[in-house]
Amino acid sequence: MLGKKLVTAQKRGETRALCLGLGMVACSMMMYFFIGITVVPFYTKSVWTSETVCKVLKANIKDKVLCPNSEGSEDEDIFPYPCLQVWVNLTASGQEVMLYQTEDTLERNPKCSYVPDKAENSKEVKARIETIASNFKKYQTFPCYYDPGGTQTNVILSRLYPPKGLLFAFLWPTLMFIGGCLIIVLVKISQYVSVLSAWQ
């Protein structure tokens, strides 16, 4: 009687462990799919792939402009902010080009190097942009990214999805997938050992 209860409890535990392993594998596949349709297209779309050194030539704050400057934007997302324009000397080619914060900055407003998030307090936005301008004047040499193919003549300060960020995005679903597969393999080994012991 006691042996039957132990076997039943063992089967229940194996079933739960097997469901856990299959659930982990299914979740990891869903995460792979989500990353593949969201992060990967932005990574492959970016042409600013080569890193070089940029030297600031001038950093000016012009009159207020409207954000965003893209088609199909809603009126409620438009707000005025000071326009910061940073021009740098590209070490790789020696050209004078305009610097943008990220790829998204160029799409939102190609006239400005920095586009702030929507904020109700315009004083904070103005202070932040003035701080950024002073930092560029203080630290005049810094790494930046440019387009080696020459389709984009401007440069960006940082990439939205660098290679390390892409690898980190795939790290957790990979660990979950490996963990789920290990659980399934261990359950199958346990079932095989149990059948072998019962046969003997």
C-alpha cells in the first residue's frame, strides 16, 4: 500500500516537473518571437554601426521648435522645446557633421540633436538641455557612431540597440529554454530509471 502511494506521488511530481519544463520552453519561444518582431528590426535597420571619435565644434541652443517633426503625429504629442544643435568633427573622415542622441532623435526631429520627452514643466526641459550643451562644451572629445556606407552623413551619440544590448535581450529566454530542456531531460531519465528498476 505504501509503495503504491509513493509511486503515485512520484508520477504526480514527474507530471508537474514535465509541465514546468514544457511551460518554460513555451515561454522562451514566445520571448524569442517578441524580441524578433520588436528589437531585431530596429537593430538591423540602424546604419550607424562603426564607432569613431567625434570632436565638438559648436553646440548652440536655438529658438523653441515643435516636437515631433514627423508625419502622422498627433497634436497632443506636440510640445515646444529649445532646439540644441551640436556639430562635430568626424575623425574617420574629417567632415563637419551634425550629432544626434540616437537613431530615434533623427526620426523625431532632424533639426535638433536632442529631443526631450514630453514634460509639462518647460523649465526642467530648458535646464536639462542647457546642461547637455554645457557638457558637450566641457567634454569635447567622445566616442560616436557613423555610417560606414555613407548613406547617412550625420552621426549619433549612442545606439538604441547595440550588439551587447541585443545579446542581453536574448540571454534570459535562452537561459529559460535551457532550463526547461534540462527539466524535461531529467524527468525522462527519472522515468526511464523507474521503469528499469520496476522491470528488474
